Amino acid sequence: MEVEPYQFEPTVSEEESSASDDSSDVFSDDVNEDRIGHVEWCICGNCVPMHTGRESTCCRENAKSCDKIPPAMSCVTDNENFNAVCTNPAVIETAFNQYLENEGPIDDESLNEYVCITFTYRYVAYRQYTYWIHKKLGRKIRIPIPSCVVKQIRESFPSEGGNYKGFEYAH
Ligand SMILES: [Zn+2]
Ligand SMILES: [Zn+2]
């Protein structure tokens, strides 16, 4: 079976740029465009404005992530297991190594791109989240990662220079 290193890659959206907020037609197939640039749609209180409407989703909008919100808490990131699964460096490093072994071998050209795009652990952390919540990646249906989760993972594994690719889908 041919190995496709990116078969579970997230859709990579435009590189984020704090300098420009013009909406371009890159996101013309976006949903919830009226959510861009604010967090009025957030119920949990931890979401941040996202660059696309598709990424502008709250943990409280998904029944499965709601199930992981501890009683009397408001956000899925309040679940202590969230940090154990998604932001613990040793866990993410281990999952990253496992991912490389499962998806490899990766040819040089792909490796370049791989290093550029997913060398940090954020991508693996998003996969961890999706496995934790949904138990599978969902190869056909893209499951967006809630904004509050994206925020926590970005803070745990910050990008050098502050540029983030759109990894908000776990495959
Ligand atoms: Zn929220
Ligand atoms: Zn939340």
C-alpha cells in the first residue's frame, strides 16, 4: 500500500498574518463567516477570534466535547485529562514519534514540507485531541478543533515567530 504522508493532514489554510485581515476569496467556501474576528459565538468563555469561520467553533457546540466538560466547569480544556492528553510535552513527543513511525518512510521532498509545516508538536496535539474526543480522526468528515483547544495548544507549543498554519483539523 502506498504511503501518503499527508493523508491525515489538516487542511492548511492561509498562513496567519497579524498584518493583514483582508478577507480573500481563499475562504470563499468558508462557513460561519459572520463569526470571524470576534467570539460572540463562544459559550465556554475561552475561545479566541479565528481567521476563518470554519475554525470559529466552541467546545460547547459539539456534543462529544461537551461530554468531557467536568461538572460545574465550562470548557473542555478544564478537564484535567485535556492537559494530560494534549499539552503534556512527553505525551506529545511520544505521539509524534509514533506518528512518524506509522506514516513513514517520508521522502525528502515531503520531509521538507513536513518539517516546515508540522515539525512542531501542535499538529500531533490536535490529533491527540481528536482521538481523545472522537476516538478516531474521521478521514472523510473533517472535525474542527474548538478554538479554545487551539488556543491552549498554541500556548503550549508556540510557533517560532508566531506564525501558525491552520492546523485546526486533525487530519
Ligand atoms: Zn468557547
Ligand atoms: Zn471551550
